Amino acid sequence: MKNKNDVIKKAFDLYAYNESLKLPADNQIDFNLSEETERKIKNINLSNRPHFNAMIRWSALAASLLIVINLILFIPSAISSRTQPDTSSDTSNQDDKKTLYPVTTDVGEQELTPYKNIDELLEYLGENEVHEPTLGEVYISGVSGNDVQKVKFTVNYDRYCYSIYKNPGTGIYSLITSVLFKEFTLNTDVITDSENNLCGLYIQGKKLYVIYADKSERSNENYYTGVYIYDLSDPAKPALIKTIEQNGSLSASYMNDGMLYIYSSDGVCACGYSHLDDKSKYIPAVRVNGENINIPDENIYILSSPKRICYLTLTVIDMQTAELKTVKAFYTDVVEYYYGANYIAFNIRYFKKQFHEASKLYLFSISKENVTYNGKVSLAKLFGFPEIYDVSAKEYSFIDISNVFKVGDTFRIFASYYINKSENMHDYEKGYIIVLIDSNMHVRYSIGKEEMNLFFIDEIDNEENRAIITLSLRSNGDINNEAYLVVVDFSKETPAIYENKQLILSRMTNRDDALFKYSDNIYLRYNYTIFVYKDKYNTYTGIDILDFSDMSNIKYIYQAPASGITDLIDESIPLYRNQDIFGVKKQNVDTRMYSVEIFKIDVSAKNPFKKITTINLSDDYFYYQYEIIKYADEYYYVPCYDTLPQWLQF
Amino acid sequence: MLLSVLPGSEPDKRKFLEIYELHKKKMLYTAFKILHNQHDAEDAVQEAFLAIARHLDAIDNPANYRTAAYVTITAKNMALKIWHKNRNSPVLLEELDYEITDPLDVESRLCLNEELKTILNAVYKLNNVYRDVLCYHYLYDLSAKEIADLLGRNINTVKSQLKRGKSILLASIKGEQHYEEQK
């Protein structure tokens, strides 16, 4: 941008673009101009234009002469041009037919950052840090990680049950130990901790891990995340053996294969930093039992050229020994990141002098032993985008990553895209893209063009050679929203895509309430079944079961009746992947009383959902946190967090 | 060949009809949101096309987003004129069931540099009257006279709206930058 005028022009250009985005598509507008108005508009006299009125008088004479000349000189070409199709006003998409085309290419790169080390970055940012309204955090966007064990609020060791309770009056958090009996609750021990927000539990062998965040008595400007580790040699009285704490607010935690992974993010201002300053202020601090742990430079990754000091800290704890295995720090700017048991991926866009830079995906592998950088890839390159866009309609193109997984050595990336091919806003291509990147950063991908607007890519199953994607689309005509399943077969050189449009999972219409049906969450279970949670104006909920053994022809095994299996549900059904049991909370519309219905699933049965029991609850019973735990072949439904833990055995 | 430069020539006609086919529904939608009356909305669209026809040269590509914004802003202003006329009293746009200050979709989609973000925010903060005349001015290079004709306003009114709008915009940009620096 040369001067302020250019920038203002550009801003109005963006304003125009934004306003045009808000306009509905023609097929979403129900009303039309009357024939009379259409006729009047089409007959508007274009010669009645102010600054041409004078000119027209002169041009009339010239026109007469030129007509004669035209007739003489250009008749042959005029005739021949009539035989050519007129494409000047063709603004529709060139290819209305859906095409899938697999491509292999090498667009992966290795360079992580232009900086040699953290000192160089700090020196640079000391003079050039971008001022932002808040010293940011690293944002989680597409968290996948369905292959990891996520945090719980109640866990059990043998018949001892440990729960987090937040006193609704005082806001004080407690860890409560109780013993599972069939008919009553016995709280044997209460560890009250008023300083910390307890926010999750993990258990491994005889060790209990309690995640906490944001110690309130410390400086308001700093956030901390940590874990209390308890020894359960005497399970009735958990004994605190270690505290591991790191800077930053809690981003995520999970356990996998006996290791606990905790992510936190933080930012500090590097304005005015010089090499004489205390560098430790600008790198993550990790403390074990209050003692600082030094993070070696090789454990700090600088991603590209961040403009601010923001970092994501990862601590890895061996859960058997309660030892801190490693600490890694990722210096980055505003990003989205995706994690799972064996990987973390950062999707980063940085500002450059120019207007817009294509995002790059930085890929890291995580093993029990280490974290290693694989390389980076620009998805824009796959579409022939320039690395940095200049001012043109092309800059409005985008690729939105929905999920990233890593299976074996290969990363799987799922994204939607919208590519403007020219200044013409109707000259675009959109759809979804599935990319595979192996350990050598060799890229293979397939594209599914989609004429309707891609809404989102939902839950994905992570079978060895297959993924199931839900594509939700805003579609044409009466139907505002629908979703269908796509099976991606990874056994081929490039991903093979099987679309299942014969089976529409959801359909919403603004015209006919009877058709209103919306699939919200899809949970994958077993090899050949999917459970679909449906919702109709929050008035019924049902679960479908589908057979997807034939990738190109997914079929219903069981379709939930319109009345569903519950009457009213205010939250998603907690389906448990590894259990045949699940609970559904419901509320009686008349009495306002809540209850939990427990179901067992048998896919082969005519009615796959067998109700085991109904647990009646009070009218103020509405707890978001609860678990179903199993002990000695008995199931226990344990509400906690907002209430003192209790259980209802079934 | 030179025929094409003449007003009312075939290429102009084609361009006009293309604009019409591409944007008529969006314009009607825009007008209808303000007037809630099909008949009045159609009148507004017709008035807007009359104005667009008079300034057809401001449009270079009928299909692009700039044109979509141009024609819908014009339709909106024509609808507001009809609304004022029907009410016989001035009305604030905010009173109408017509949302003009949506969050910036572009921000969520694009990485804007700070300067651009600040200016774009300032554009959205501008009063609708100033924003429209400045938009015509900056984006479509229309003169005050052309804008006055397009919107059916007095030329002196438009001139002062341009001047005042610019100074509000610049003050707002300065204010935002100052605010950013403070932070």
C-alpha cells in the first residue's frame, strides 16, 4: 500500500466484499420482481445518461458513418463470430459436474524458522514486536484426538471413587474420595483446595493426577497450569507426592499409553528486550515441587517468524513413575492447532508486508520417547496459490482445515476450500480436500468439488485405512441444510473418495416443519455402525445405526422413529465409545422433573436400544458433569462437579 | 467497433441486463428488508436501476463483489428514500429492521494487517450516510455530482457529506491507532 488513500480504498474494497458476502444466494430468496417491473427495468433507456447526453448528439452522426463502414469492412467477421458461442456473459461455474481428482506432489518444506535460536528471535522482537490488544494465547481450533483418553471429573480405583466438586456457593474446589457401595454414599476424605481451579482427573495404576489451572492468589497477569500427583497406596487417603506446574492457561490435556500430556499457552511482551535482559522471563517456566526446570534451547521450536512472544508449552509426564519426561515449547503467533496421541500440527498465518499470506501447516510427531519436527506444508500451493496474495479477488480464497490426524507415519488432513479463480465473484471452485503427508513430506491428495456451500466437516473415524467424514452443506431450494457421509479409502496411492449422497443425514427446511430434521453429532462405534444424534427443534432425540461396510453404499440398520427414544434433551447424548451402556438425560415437560434413562446397545437386535433402567431425579437436577463407571460388574452413574458426588447404581 | 463506446449501445445494454439478472433478487431482498412491502420494494429496485443505468460506467465487471455491493447499496438508499417519503419524517436506519453493522466476516476469514483492520473498523463505525457516499467515492471513483445524481441528493449535501465523512473517518482511524498505541 503506497499511501493512506490506497489503504482506505482497500478498506472500502473489503467492506464491499464483506457486504456482498452477507447477501443470500438467489435461490434462498423466495420473492421475485413482478413481470410489470421486470419489463420496465429491462426497457430503461440507457442513452439517458447525464454526461453522455451532449456526446450523443455528436456520436449520432459518427455512428451513422461508422455503421456504413462496419457493414462494408466487417460483415464477414461479424457473420463468423455469430457461429461462436457467446461466453462473455457466462458467469456460472465452468464445471457443474462433480469431479474427484487425485494428485501427488512434493510441496513439503523443512525449514522451521529463519531464526537460529531463541536469542535471535528475542532480539528481533525486542525492537519489532507487534502490539496487540491482548498478549495472546495459542488457540485450539480443530481438536481431534479421539484416539486419546480425555479428562474426566470422576475416576475410580477399585471401589474408591475420586471426584471433583465445586461448591456452588463459595466456588471452592474439592477433591472428594468416596467408596462405592450399592445403596449409599460414604465420603471418606475431602481435600479442599481453595487456591486452584481443579479441572480434571486421570488415573494410572496407583497414581491419581489432578489437573488444575489459574491459581487465583497470584498476579492477575499470569496464569498457571499444573498437576497434583497423588499416591494411592492407601486409596482411602490419597497422599500428595508431587506437583508439576507450568506457565500459561490450560489449553488441553490427555493421556495416552501411560503418558500424560498437558498443553498450556502464554504470552509476554518482548518490547524493549535486549540481550542483557533476563531471558528466562521470555521462555516458559516449568516447576517440579516449586523448583524451576531448565528448558534447553533444542526443546524450543520457533515456528516461522512470530511477531509476538506467544508460546505453547507441552509437558509430558510418565504416569507410572510420576516423572517429568520432557518439556517442549512452540513459539508461534495466532494459530490453530490440532493434536492427537502421536502428533501435533500448527496451522499458521503471519502478516507480511503484503496483505495476506497463505497458511502453512507445521507438523510434529509425538512418541513416548520424543517430539520431532517433520516439516511444513502450504495447502495453498496445492491449488497454485501464490505464497503471498496481492490485491485481487483471489485474495478472498481460503482453505479451512477441519481436522488433522496421524495414522502410522502419515498425516491425514481434511479441509474445505473456496477458490476465486478471477476477479469475477461467480468464477470460483469450492469443495473439500483430503491430503496425506508421509514422513518424507511427500504429499498426496484428492479433491471433491462441491457445488453447495460446504458448511463443515464433522466427526472422523480413524480406522487404519478409512475415514468417515460428514459433510454438512447449505443447499439449494427449500432445504437449508443437509449432511451426507463420505468414506475415504486410504489403501490406494491417493485417497479414494466414496460419497453417499443417497443417504442424507439431516435435512432442514424453512417451509415444512415436518421435514425439519438435523443431525448434530455423529459418533462412530464398532467397525460397521454409526450412531447419529438427531434433534428436531430440541423436541426429540434419536439415534440411528448405519452399516458402512460397503464404502459406496452406506445403509441404515436402524432408523430412529420420529418420536425418538427420549422426549426432551438439552444437551448432547454422552455416548461411550468403549461401553455398551449409555445414559440419556431427559426432562418431563409437564412436571419438569429430570431423569436419566440408561440404555444398552445390541446392534443385531430388532430394537437395538434396550432400556435397562430409569433413574428419577429432582426438578433442579441438571448437572453437566457426570460419568458412568463400572466396578465389579456393576454400573454407577456418578454426577459430580456441581454437586457432591453421589451415585446411582444400576 | 466504435459503436461500443456509444451510450445505449449493445455492449452497454448487455452489461446492464447482466447486472440486472445477476443482482435483481439481492436488490429486491435488500429493499424488502427495509420496506417490508413487495410493491414498495419493487419501486425501490426500479429506481435503483434507473440510477445505475445513468452511471453504468462506474461498473467494470457486472459479476464481481464490488458490483454486488454497489447495486445493493443503491437499492438500499432508494428504499430508504421511499421509507422516508411514506413516513413523512426522517427515520434513523437503526430504527429499521435492517442490520448494517454485522461483525466483520472478512476478519474471521482473512489475515488483515493492523492498519487495514483499523481502517476497516473505522469504516464500519461510520454513520451509514457517510459510509455510502465514501464508498461510492473511494470504490467506484464517482464524483460528488455523480453521487448526488445516483442518490437523488443535493450536490452540496453530498459534497459536505464527503468532506465530513472523510474527516470523521480519519479522526476515527487516528483514534483507533492512538488507542492501539496506548495498549
